[in-house]
Amino acid sequence: MLVYTPHITPRISYIVQLLNERWQIEVAVTDDETVFQQSNDVKIVYADERIDESSLFLQSTGLLLQHDIRKQHITCFDWNDSKAFFQTNDDFGFDIFSAVFYLITRYEEYLEYEPDEYGRYAHWNSLAWKEGFLHQPIIDVWFMKLEAELKDHNSSLITHRSSFRFLPTYDIDIAWSYKHKGWVRSVAAAISHPSTITKRLRVFSGKEKDPFDSYDWLQQLHEQHGLQPIYFFLLAERNSEYDKNISPNKTGLLQLIRSTAAKSTVALHPSTQSTVNVSLLKKEKETLQSISRKETTATRNHYIQFHLPHSYRTLMENGFTDEYSMGYGTVNGFRASTSHSFLWYDLEKEEKTALRVHPFAYMEANSFYELHHSPEEALEEMKRLCSEVQKVNGTFITIFHNHMLGTDSMFKGWKEMYETFIAEVRGSK
């Protein structure tokens, strides 16, 4: 396929490469009108005006020709059972290339915004939240509509779609409730919560499992359903207000990481301290590599705490290639409006990078702590989001925490809810 545009910019090249990856076909771009007219490929004109009647005409509204970051005046409208913006008078109805670029680069996160209590980009600032399409991977929907429109123009177009995939991931930021915390910490906790003393003694004596220990159960679940999960381990050397895992120097955590790495992918869950002191990121990565005896290239920040573009640049500088923080720590849905992974575009530097972003759509902590859902309500939300991803052949990435899948009475019903969801999404076995 060949795209004609009068001015090739890094932004336009990035969108063309997205099409290339999404449809698994060779998509090229040219600013030579003669070359374009002589081509026998399936053709798209991306310009101010139509230059021929045979090509699909997409009218440019100018965002991809800009070289700076400025507030965009956006008006959404109803379009084919979804929403769209950058309305045009062309063969499609809106400037899909500019709209995709605005959402997938997280353009709005480079502008001034009101942070949440943790200093993060808050979901209520986003266009997707304000316009009611956060629950939908709208970019994927648009691309499927564009594909259909192109095939109407040229029946010879053959595209290739990925298959739906479910990817379970886990954040291990409180590995155990009682075990491996040392006597001083354990005694202090028992004094503060005397009702737990009997249970603590049963756990310490080996008569009962730690309430947060769901590791064997998860392993059996994955094997039963043929799943390949990713475990993100928090390895802060010192505890802080938000970083409260077992010390990586403790034998218990070391053994857990090694046994997990033997059967699944392990990745880093950078501490909140590392977002302030970036030298800690390198240290935590080296610690995980030393323990797991495997190279660490994937990451997801603790508390989903990251800021564009600096956090992603720091990850690349430290050798990370795959990033799993793209979602919200307050509500579920599609922060980047897609369920497919994509290469991050550094908007300040105006360049595509080698960092692959894997957006997640559901985190059980959002349902439990923020939305106060029951397990039944959470299951319905997760199924709805998964259904949206299945429609567009994307990857449904979920985040669960080991402590919510254990035996702690606070999380009663969540383990069973998760098991029900996996049986449904994978088919009962």
C-alpha cells in the first residue's frame, strides 16, 4: 500500500509504520505525486485536497504537520457507533491519522493537567474519560473501519490480523502478609493487631499458608489453561510509604523469584523511590537479574507512577525494551485507546523509539480500592473490557496482586472470581 502526502513528517511516518505493523503488510509513504499516480498499489491520499478519484482520500487537519506541542481544540462527534474527532469532509469522515496520533502518543499528557493525589496524570483529564470512550480501544475500532473502507475501494487488498490474546500479569509488591519480615517487624505487627497472633503462629509453624501466598495455586491455574504470565517484582532495598515488600536480601523472596523465573517470565516493578532517585532503577534491575539469573528487559512502575516523556526515557537509558504501565491506577479502561502494543513516540524529540508499550486494561486494585466493586461486579467489568478486546483481536492484559488471590478474609471471593474469568476466557478444561 502507498500513502501520498505533500509533506512527510516524523509524525506521518510513525502513523504509516503503525499501519504496517497492525495490518502486517508493506505500507510506504511518498511525497512524489508522479510516483504515486504511477503506482499499482492500494493507495491513500493524505492531504488537504483530493488529487484523484480512484484513491481513498483522507483529509489532513494539520496536527501531523506541526513540530511543537500545543493545546488542541477538539470536538468529538458520534461516528459509526463510536466517537471521533478532527472532523473532515473526505471519504472517512474524520482525520483518523491525527486522531490516532493524538491518543496513542498521549499528547494530552504533555500539556498542563491536574495531577491526582500521587502526582500522576489523572484519568479525569483525559479526552477518553470526558467523552465516554475510555472503555473502548477506539483506535483499534477505527483501524478496522479504515481497513474495511480500503477494501471497498480496492478488493485486492489483503491484510493480516493478529489473534486475540489474554495475558495475565501480577504485581508482587507485598509477597507475604506474615512470613519473612523479621522478628522485630513481626512482633510489632502482632502487638498492633493482637487478633492475628494465633494465625501468625500457625503460619510460622507451617500449619497454615501465609494469607498472601497464592503462588502454587496460580502456577496450577496457568498450567491448566496454557497461560504464560508475567510477574513484576518490587525490589526496593529500603521500605518507604508505598514500597513495603520483603527485602530482596531475604532468602524467602530470593527463592520465590528463582522458582517463579524457572517457569514464568519475571520483570521489574520499579519502586516509587526510583522515580525520584533514578540510580535506584539501575540497582533494582541488577538485583533482579542477579537473583533470577536472567536478563531483565520488561517493567511496570509501582503505583503506575510515571510521567511522559522522562520516565520512558529513563527506562530506555537503563536497557528496558518493554513497558507495561500504560493504564490508570484509578479506573479501568484503555489509557492509550488501544489494546495492541506499540512503539513509543517521544513527542518532545519528535521521534519513534525502540521502547514497546504494552497497555493494560484491567487492574483488580482499581475495582476493589477505588470503585469499591464486589467480586461479582468486578467480574462483569472485566468481561466487558475483555469483550471489547476480542472484537478487535487485541491483547487483554490484566493486573492482579498475589495478596488479593490468597486467603485473607478481606479479599474473600476475588480468587474464585478470577478463576471463573480465566475458565470463561480460555474455555473450560
